[in-house]
Amino acid sequence: MAYTLYSEKRTIFHKLHPISKFIMAICATLIITIFTDPLFQAIIFFFGIAMYFGAKFDRKPLSFAFKPLLSLVIIALIMFLPIGSTIAKKNPTFIGPIYQISNYTLGLCIEGILWSITMCFRIFSLVLYVVIVIASTSPAEILPALKKTPLPKIFVYGLALVFRYIPVVLNEFTTVREAQICRLVDFERGNLFERGRKYVSILIPALLVSAVKAERIQMALVSRGFGDLKKRTHYKEISFTRKDQVLTISSIIILILAIIGALFYDIGMAPNVRSPFKP
Amino acid sequence: MTNIIEVQNLTFTYHGASKPALNNINLKVRKGELVAITGHTGSGKSTLLYTLNGLIPHVLKGRKNGKVFIKGMDVDKHPPEELARTIGVVFEDPETQLTSLTVEDEVAFGLENISIPREEMVERIKWALNIVRLPFDKFKNRAVTTLSGGEKQRLAIASILAMKPEILLFDEITAHLDPLGKKEISEVIDTLRKLGEHTIIWSELNTAEIANHADRVIILKDGKIILEGPPYYVFRKVSTTDVKPPQITELAIKLKIEPVIKLEEAEKVFQEYLKKVKNQINLSFEGKESFQIKSDSSIIIDINHLYFGYEKDKYVLEDINLKIRKGEFIALVGQNGSGKTTLAKIIMGLLKPSSGDIKIFGKDIRESKLIEIAQHIGLVFQHPESQLFEATVEKDVSFALRNLNLPKDEINKRVEDVLRICGIEELRKADPLLLGLGQKRRVGIASVLVMHPEVIILDEPTSGQDWFQSIEIMDMLKELNKKGHTIIFITHDMELVAQYATRVVVLHNGKILFDGPTREVFKKVEFLNSISLGVPQIVELFYKLNLPIALTIEEATEFLLTH
């Protein structure tokens, strides 16, 4: 059974409006993307960790989300260490053997090491802030929260259905896959084209089943009066409290300060490292 | 009493279909009635329900003649979303009608749609969940995906009840449920009858259930009403080729005694009969045992102390010990979640056991590749029709053989043979996706059979099929068994178990509670009822009459008929 990150708790984050948490996560993501200095990345990461454990979340969602990242981090280190010299603004500080490939001078350098550390913190921080939002937001809260946004209602209800039916569709795919394995389809063998061809035996049946289910869902929806979205009443009302306002405003202010600091004062920017935000 | 539903000369043909799904239907339903509609799969039962709540013609398109009036409203002029306040429908598949993430949101969904104020919603949600026995405080925050099939269907009923429609349409609402789920729904229908606030139109295949609840029965055949009236009248009159009446009714007709339709009344009637004929019948099954466990055959699947869990220390299967011999015809029974499908997948090599040993044809399953196991064992998944994808039946059937890279001549010969065995030779060039459900299922079975497995495991091969289609499939399996194939079928249908299996394995909460010859299992009526698996009416009747257990109508008739 798939492990869901959300857990019923009474942390401060559980009491917040999903939208304010989304805004916090978006601001954190932008700040993480802007800063290139590993020290600042570490501050953001450990601030997130302090928030997480300070709010008394379970360890389980975080360890569940972090475990698969370890291999990603190793890949980041392996990839960025040798090519680190390419992201240096000026001459990189090499501390090991140097290789010339085409126009690029590659090798272990200080800038590469800093960049690799930054990337590792970035990956963990991005996941950490998303886990804070997901672990504290019941999927059932998202629909009432989105209803209050200017998003088109049909999109919001469509999204709610997607949430509801993702496990059903995934289950359908798994069953069809297993059935085709029993009919001796080896999905692990063959070149890319052959493998693609094998997946047709899953895709067509699964899509057909999904199409039939979609028609039935439509029938069920209209049979329960789903039609005029303007006249709908709402069972759940989630209010945007003072705490939500504080979180939203402070997140935006920190983002603005980070942008100004990085743009005009080089705060959070590693020396001699290029950034798409500030080349 | 006033007519709440009136159908006048209704004919409907689905877009692209060559013949009408409904043909000149005339029907009047009085307020407060429970009308059951039955008939073969494809006889038009669901279509008739869809015309009542406006899905036809507003959502499902086709050619429609005639009129349908709900409380005097012409359905043609009122779309289903407008009629939802008056008429609610619960569909067959609980999975495709629940649209929200939690129980309380699901019930609230319909109320939001019809603009019920929030304060009133809370009361209605509590009331509706209470009626279907899903207590509000316990279930309100439960994720819909974590509910059992029976709970999901009860939730679907609650979400309709909360909208307080006067008319309820139930479209084969127990078709996807296990015996426990069916029993729960039957209790909900009892509660609704006691409430007496609703008119219910109920499409259903189980005539014993219909007999227990309905005021009136309508039999549909090829889109026409062929018989209509109170259950007593209809089940006595109907041809057994059109509808399978309750077992006790069929037995009473065969014995030429007063026809009964409910089990409670059958006991008395049959006791009277026994008093009259006790000197003329042989009160023993000695020498009549048609099924024998093949204890002399070789063991082909040997399972010892098997444990399996998806999560650490949480076992779905616990200490399973099972020896399957060549040529057996085994029924694997149990509620949903008891571990039947998991066990089948482990035998097939799709799941690896947590601990314990499994030997398939003497070889440890851990040392076998799936492709090797598939040479010996074929697994037919539930709804095999939804795994078909090729352009023709023969291509779909030959799919596994092409994956084996067999020579073309060999493939053609095997396909030819298997199409004949499954009785689908004439469909060779047909598009499998355009076939009827029964035919698709045969194609699905053929596509596994073509690999020449010595053991065939079928996961609910008859689900969603009417009795007559089920019998066709089971007869086909019986023929394969006679030819030497070992058959293991997973099912919830205890009538099929009694009629076909030579051995029954009862799984409950991941453990084997009983494993033995079919008649021995059915002697344990109280045990089977205690785990809500239930027994066929004939078994229950013979148990109540203190007679040796008969498994089928034929056996019972032979036993009780005077010579």
C-alpha cells in the first residue's frame, strides 16, 4: 500500500490555511533557487528542519521523502564535481588534475565543490518545504481552499476528481501490467523501441478502462445534481486567519529581501559562481 | 394510490446499436412500492433505470420514442441534475460514483449541488450515515479509498439518501460486493423498507434477495417486459431459461408441491412434504458422492508455512499450508481482503513470499522465473476482458505465444484449438473490444489457456455475469478439468462452489480456516454463516430439515423425489 505523507496531527501548520502554506512553500522554493552560497542554503535547510521538528511533525514523512533523495544527491555530486569549473564566472580555483574537453577545462575545483554542496542542500530543502505543506494539509482541505481562489470552478472540481481517482487509475495500470506479465510480456527486456511497443499492451486497455470509468463518473455526477456551479452551497469553509496573514506576508517580505539582497548586495551569492538569476 | 412513475410506450436504441435496448415498455409504479427488475445481462435493466432519472436522453444518446413521467414531470424536459432532488440513483460500481476524498465530503457533495444550507447539511449527513450504519463520528473523516466495497456502496446510498429523493434507483448495487457486503446492503434495504419513505426501483440478478424484499417483480428479456407481478406469481410462472428463480422455488416446482419463495416459509412446507413421503425416499447420500478428492494424484503445488505482507510485520497471509494435486477442481473462497488474490499472485510468482516455502512442480518458486512458472500455471485475472487490446480475437489470444517466439504453425494450431475449446471460433476475426461481456471473458480466458498451462487459476471468473453466463464459463472449466487441467477458482458465489468444486479452501483474514471436500465444507453451515460467506438456499434448507446436505437442485430433487 502506498504511504501517504499526510498525517492527522495538531501542529501549528495543520491549523493553517492551505493557501498560506502554498505561498510559504513557493517563496521558499524561489529563495532556494536564487541563493548560490552553500552557507545560505544550509541556513534555509536547518531553518526548515527547526520548523519541522519544532512543530512536532512525525519523523516518518520526512524520512520517507528523504530516503530516495540520497541516490539523487550522489548523482548531483558525481555530476557537478567534475564540471563545476564550467559554472565559474572567472578562472576556477583548481585543486586537482585538469582535463581539456573541447572548449571546456574540467577538473576538481573550489567552485565545483561549493556548487555541489549548494545543489545537495537545494534538493533536500525543496523536498523539506514541500513535505511541511503536504504532511500538514489533508487532500480534503485543498478543494474548499481552492474554491475561494479566482481559479475557474470547473478546474477546481476537475482537480478534486484527479486527486480522488489517481489511486484508482494507478491500480488499474498495475493490474493490467501484471496480467500482461502473466501473458509473458517482459517489460525489462529489449531496446527503447521494443519496450515502448510492449507498453502499448498496458496503455490501450488501461486507457479504455479509464474512458469507461470517466463516462460512469460523469453519469454519477449529474445524477447527484452536479451542474450549476454558481448556485452551490459549501459544507466546509476554511477561514484565512491572522496566523495565515502573518505567514503569507512574512514569506513574501523575506522573498523580496532575498531578491534585493542577492541583486544589489550579492548576499547569498557564492563568489565566482554563475547564477541564472544574476549572471 | 397515485403513480409516482409512469412509462408510456418507451423504446430506446443506443447510438450506433442495431436493435433497441428497450422495446415498447409500459410501466406504472405506485408511491412506496419496491419494484425489482431482473433478467439476463443485457436485457435492458440498467437502460430502463437511466430513462427514469433522465440520463437517457440527456447524457446517454440514442433514438428514443415514448414518454417517461416522474411525479408528472416529463423527463425529456428535465435533465438529471434537476431531477436529482426527486430521484436518486446508486450505480453498480462503488468505485466510479464516489467523487470525494472523505466520507462526510462525499455525502455533502450532492447537498452542495442542490444548494442545501450548511446547517441543514450537517443534520442530513448524520441522518443518512446513520441509516446505512456508518456512524458519523467514526466515519466522517475516513478516506473513501480505505473503505471496504460494502462500506463504499453503503456510503453511495447515504449520499443519495441525504438528498431526500422520493424515488431511489438501485442498479445491481451488490454486483461488485463480497458476501458480507451483500448482506450489509440487504440490511440497508430492510431499513429503508421499514422507514417507508421511498419508492424503490431495483435492478438485481439475485432472485432470492428479490423474493425477500420486493413487492413486485418485472422480468425483462431483449428489452421487453415478458412477465410482471408479485414475486410469488412471477417466480412460479417464469421459465427457468429466462430467470433463475430462488433455489427453493425451483425445488418446490420440481417436487410439484406448493411453491415457496422465502427460506423462512420453505422449512415448514418441506417438513410437511417430508412427513408425507418419508417412507418412499432413501434418506442417504451413500454411494451418491459424485466428487472425490484425488488423493492418489501427484502434488503439483506445495505450500508450507507461507507468510506474506506488503508492509513489515503486517501479514496479509499467515502460515498458509496447502497441497494441490493434479486434476483437482478447487474453490478458493473468502471475503474481500482475506488474501485470495494475493495467494494466487504468489503462486504465479508475481509476489515474493515474506517467508515459507512454495514448490511448483517440485521446484522452489524462488529459483523459478515467471516465464517458467507461466508454462505450468495460467492466471486469469478478474475482468480479463479489460486486458484485451489487439485488433482481432485471434491476435489477442495468440499474444502470449508471440511473446514466446513460437513458430507460426504452432501458434496457429494452438489458437485454433483454444478458440474451439472456449466456443469462440466464429469470433476469430472480431474486434475483442466490441464483443459482449461474456464473449470478452471467454477471449480473456482463451488468451491464458493458449499457453497450455497445467494449472489454471481464475480470479472471480463469473463476476458481473448473470447465472446463465456463469454456468457457461463453469461448464467450460469443468470440461478443461476433465481433460486433466487443475482448476483453482476464486469466487464469492457459493452456489457455483457447491455445484462445481471438488474441494474448498476457506480463507479468512489471511489464514486458512477450512480446507476439505465440498460437501464437508457445506456441512458447516453455522461456521460459513458466522464468517458471512453464507450457503446456498438448498444447503440451508437441508441443514434446517436435519437432512444429509444436498449441494445442488439436482441432488436435492433426486433425494426428495418419490420413486
